[in-house]
Amino acid sequence: MGEIIVGIVGSDSSRSALRWAARTPSARGAGLRAVAAWQYPASAVTPAGPPRLPGPEEMDERTCDGVSAVAREELAADADRVEVEAGRGPAASVLLAAAARPGTDMLVVGARGLGGFAGLLLGSVSQECVEHSPCPVVVLRGDPDPLDGPIVIGLDGSEGSTRALDWAIDLAEATGVMIVAVHAPIIGANNAMMDAARQALEQWCAPIAARSVPHELRIEPGDARTALEHVADETGASLLVVGTRGLGAVRGLLLGSVAGYVARYSERPIAVVPRSTG
């Protein structure tokens, strides 16, 4: 496993993201880096005139000190293994730049930052990361358990789901959990179509068997979004994995309907895996 990047924005959601990443078994063999962004306010004028603003180096230092304090509060002695980093600019841009570095295995973010409207299920920073990150993005809500239950992944034979499967296999090997692979043929599929769906799922999952990762195959006719949520609930999944841009995606959609839906509405940790790094 490569380096895990955690976005810190000062919210409870990002603190949960740091705890999850630190508790995830794969993190024991991977680097863990907490990244926070800062930028000068667009307008900083008082009745006495413009205030004196700290210089960039001082702001970097203050930001790193703040992230280190969060790590100590949330992780206690484990905070010593967390690298901290300050980035200059909008939070999403800073996190996406970190995600683009060679060796970054995943970017972990909370679903909500400090700002935004209470009714939004996915904040603007996490939304941008999910849509544009070149590496897999894990989005967390609440205070989820560590990764010790099954990884549920949706497969449809597309390039996106193939890359998502490769990433999920690596994670399952590192953590010792099983994979539950789900395919959703159309409702009303006849016996021949169901047999073809099972054969296709077995073929897509050949890499799992080749690497001796414990796994289960599930055929769930119907809408892939509800099928994935149903299997995740039934198996007590600790992570739901989807690839971007499945077979049915409209060209203009960055995520595709399934990835976009679970990113916005799933109550459990989800990982969105881009179909390519290019």
C-alpha cells in the first residue's frame, strides 16, 4: 500500500476521516499524511485599515501546528507516525495536488467541511475530490468503524469497475477482509440472461481467485444503486467501492449514475475509484 492522504479542514467530519485512516489496518504498512490548506481572505479591511497578515512561511507553520494538534487530540501516541503538511490555496485544489503525487494510494475526506448548507450530504470540497481525483477517494460520514468487515464492490465489466476491482483486491490483501462482488442484471432477466450474468461476473472476478482473496459473488437483478446498498446492508460491509463512468454513463457525467449516487447518499464509507490515472 502507498501513502494515505487525509484532508483536514477543522470539522468533525475530517477528524473522523483521520481516525478512520489511522485505524484502517492497511495504514500500518502505509504512510499517513494529514494535509490542510490555507489562503488569505479575499477582503481583509478594518476601520483602521488593512490588518497585518502573517507571511506565507508563518501561515504554513501555523497550519502545520494546527494539524499536529488535531492529530494529537484524535490519535494520542499514534500521532507520531502522521506526517503533516500545509498547502496554499483552496482546499480542494490542495488535496487534489496531493492526490496526484506518485505513490498516493488513496485520499480520505469527510463528507462535509466547515461551511455549506446543513442539508447537503456531500460538501463542495469532497464533491470536487470525488469528481477530479486521479487516485481513489474514500468519503466518510459520521464516525465509522475501521475497515474490518467485507468490501462490497459493484462490477459491470467497464474500465472503471475493472480498475476499482484491482484497487479493492490490493486493499483486501492488506487488511485481510473479504470481497463481495455484485452485478445487477436488468429486472425480468430470463434464465439464459441470468446464467450469462453469472458467467460474466465469474470472469470479471478471476483476478480475485488468482490471488486467493476470500470472496463471494452476488447477482442482484435491478438498479445497481439499490442493489449495492442492499448487499452492503446485508453483509455489514465496512466499505462500498465503485468505479467512475460505468457502461451506461452519459458522456458529460464525470462519475456516472451509480458512483454519483453512492457518493452522495450512502451512509457507509464509500470509495470512488477513477478509471485511469491519465
